Amino acid sequence: MKNPMRVFAIIVILIFIGIALYWVGLNQGRSQLEAEQKAFTAQLEQMNSKLVSAEYNSRLNQARFFLCRTVLDLDQRNFGLANNHLKEAYAALGNINAAMVGIDPVRFESLKKDIAATDINVAVNLEEQRGKVFTFSEQLEALLPRTAPFPAAKSTSAPVQTPTPAAQPAGQTAAPAPAQPASPAPGQGAAPQAPAPPATAPAPASPSK
């Protein structure tokens, strides 16, 4: 009777051990799966944020383009096109989360209201309307975030040093460098070189009195 009971007890213990190991492995796998899911969710949110930010920047560039076109249309006396382009600039600025692209929300909303309240009219002074639209363009440019410029690349090559001539004794001048003979043209022989002038003997010193 002792041997069957011992075997049964061992089997029961092994079953409990297997259940415990299965539970521990299940919990570890679940925690790892949750961690991976959180990391994937964070990456997905970051990608969505970048896509939305890129879309907002694209709309800002469209608004800048339409404001410039409005000024150009006014210069060409195309009041209808100028009014349409001004409305398109306002439409491009709509539904933009200013804080998401680093723009002051209060100033941005004020600029949008000013653009919406502006209507190009033929009867109004042209220069006044042109200056107003140009002011809108300047205000939008001032709101856009500025990135720091790239630092200038430093040259790693050593500066080229020119050799300095050797110092000459007092009262003497440096001898001129000998002239190099010119190379003959193809098909011609070498030109004869002029003989060197004879060296002059130094003048005799006068006898001392």
C-alpha cells in the first residue's frame, strides 16, 4: 500500500508543479505581449503624429503660396483672382492645430480672423489692400518656427605654408634664378643656347697711401 500511495503523491505533486510552471509561463508571456503591444501603440501614435504634423506644414506652405499669389494678382489688377486666392489661403489655415507645429495659438487664430474678415474690393485703394495682404504674409512667416542653422564645416587640412627666402648678407642682393630653356615645339629641334657671358674679374683695389 505504501508504494501506490507514494506514486500517487508524486504524480499529484508533478501535476501541481506543471500547473504552476504553466501559470508562470502564461503570466510572463502575457506581460511580454502587453509590453510589445504598448511599444507598438506608442510607435503608431508617433507615426500618426508625424503624419499629421507633415500635413499641417503642407497646409501652411499652401497658405503662404496663396497669400503671395494674392499680392501678385493685385499687382496685375486681377481682383477676382486675388479674392479667390485669399479665401484659399484661409481655407488652407483651417483645422490646423497650431500648438502641434510650434505656433502661438492666440496669434494664429487672430491672423485667421483678420484674413477671413478681408474682402478684396475694386473700389478700395489698391495699395492699401496690397499692403494688408502683404502684412498677413509677414505675420504668417513670423509665426512659423525657425530651425537652427547648420554650423559651418571646419577645414581639417593644414594651411599651405610658402617657403620664405633665406636672409642675404648686408650689401648683397639675391642672385636671379637661372632662366629655364623653353621646350621645343613638336617637330622642331632644340634651339641653340646663347653662350654664357664671361665672368668679369674684380677691379683691383687702389693702393693705400
